[in-house]
Amino acid sequence: MPRAFITGVTGQDGQHLAEFLHGKGYEVFGLVKGQNNPRMVQMRDEFPYVQPVPGDLADLPSLVKALEYAQPDEVYNLGAISFVAMSFNQAELTANITGLGVLRMLEAIRMVGGASENSMRLYQASSSEMFGKVRETPQTERTPFHPRSPYGCAKVFGHDIVVNYRESYNLFACSGILFNHEGPRRGLEFVTRKVTNSVARIKLGLQKEIVLGNLDSKRDWGYAGDYVKAMWLMLQRDQPDDYVIATGETYSIEELVKFAFAEVGIENWRDYVRQDPKFFRPAEVDLLIGDSTKARTELGWKPEVDFPTLIKMMVAHDLKFESDKIR
Ligand code: GDR
């Protein structure tokens, strides 16, 4: 039975990945931080096959102990401070967890997993936020980085240190440069879920309006369930490499809002949307659109769920989620 170790296992991607790997017959271990972590209760109920291992990305000895215990064949480093807006207020914490956490994981693998061809394989969650103020469109694995947030800067460090350890110590370490990926398990702080959940609540008479920031930025949005397959595919190759994972289509926040309201039969969506400066960011990423030709060719990966289907899925989920709460 192959063994996988996931950091960030309680997050959206961690849940999808745990489910996917369990379906493939893996024994799944998940790093769980903190004392009495409330998200673990949900994990125990919904994903009883995930074996929790205590530890923290800020604490190298705990990562060493976790790897010694789990003895994984594959390590998926999804743990991070992942909310871009928050990274402006907690920049040092973001650099420590999202950036230095990657270095600690690489060191733990070198200590426990060995640096040979048979070493533990690492997947690092890199991000399209590294492209930031984009130097070319669409973005590929060769597009230079220009991050626009402490989060983006930390992800660039994580990405570069993975390349450096791969080249220096012959580690099997890959980075997936994932563009935005969403779904019903997305946290309510991210714009897609904030919108689909608010639209459902407005439809059900539980909320009057949505308060948002910048409606003009554009994102390449895919479905998280599709994207975790790409993570696994990267680790099954003969050689480690980095891959852009994206749909190749881009939509603005305004289009997202329009699509979501249309799903519940509301056309005059502007009557329900207000903008507030507090949701604008000090520096914005205006346009992201990825070219995933390399992943499509070398990994045989492609997205199955397009943007309209994704929004339909999320609105349907939130209508049920909110109605169940009031029953
Ligand atoms: P992003 O996702 O920053 O792209 O990073 P997010 O959903 O937070 O923002 C997308 C865009 O929407 C604009 N926006 C708002 N965003 C939020 N969260 N709330 C609002 O009210 C709002 N109004 C407008 C933002 O300004 C932005 O332009 C996500 C994260 O998952 C990262 O961890 C990941 O690396 C990248 O996607 C790929």
C-alpha cells in the first residue's frame, strides 16, 4: 500500500486530495497543527481514513518526527497561509509558513527520506499569484515572476527553493503552479464561495446584499477536484518537473457575480451588490490566464469542469447548505 503525507489536509485541496488518494488505495496521513484543532472533528467524521499526525510547518523537529512516523512515499505540501488579503496584514507569519515552511519540509525530507532516487517524493503547491503583475499572457512555466502580495512573494521563495534543492540534492521534488481552483469546499473568505453563498442566502431571503472589493480583476478558475489529480500525476513521472495547471479561460469578478445571480433567476444583480474599499487590496493582480500545454502533453491532464458548470455546482450546493441550516 503506497503511503502519502499531506500538509494542509483540512483545507479544500487537502480534502479533495485525501479522498482521491484513498480511492487509489493509498494510506493517507495528514499533518494537523495546534491543540484540539476544530477542523479535525470535521475531518474525523468525513474522512475517517486520514490518520492525523501532530506537527507544524513552523517547527522543523515536528516535521522530522511526522515523516519518521508516517514513512510516506509521497509528500504533498499544501499547508500555507493561503488568503492573499490576509497576507498584507500578517506578512511575517505568511513568509514563515508559506515560504520558510517549504524549506523546512525539504530539510525534513533530506533528513528522514534520503536524497536518492528512492527518496520521498515532494509535491509543492506553487501558485499563479507568483506571476502577479504579469509579464506575458498567457502565463507558462517560463513566464518570469512578479508577485504583488506577501503571499505571492512567499510562494516565489517556496517555488525557487524547491528548484534549488532538486538541482542541489537530487530530490524528486515538483511544483504545480496552480491557477485559482474552487468548489463547494472553498472557504467563505474567497471570492467565488463568498459570492455563491451570498447569492444563495439572498435567494432564500436570509441576506440583503453582497459587499465586495474590485470587480474588474480576472481569474482563470478551475475545479479543485480536477486539480488534485494533476498533483498526483506529477509525482508518478520518471523525472521531477514543474507544471502550470489552468483552464486557459479567464473571467472577471463581475462576470462571476452575474453568472451566480443568473443561476437563481436574478438578472438585476447590481441592485444587490455594493463595493467597499476595505475589500480592495494594496496591490492587485489584474489578469491571470494560464497555458497548461505542458501538463496536457506530458501528464495527460486536462480540466473536466468549466467555469459555468463550476458556478452552477457551487450555487446548487450553497442553496442546499443554507436551506438545511434553516430547516
Ligand atoms: P486570489 O483569490 O487572491 O486570486 O487567490 P480570492 O478569491 O481571494 O480573490 C480573487 C479576486 O477577487 C477580488 N475580490 C475579492 N476577493 C475576496 N476574497 N473577497 C472580496 O470581497 C472580493 N472582492 C473582489 C480580489 O481582489 C481578487 O482580485 C487564490 C487563493 O486560493 C491563493 O491561495 C491561490 O494561490 C490563488 O488563488 C491561485
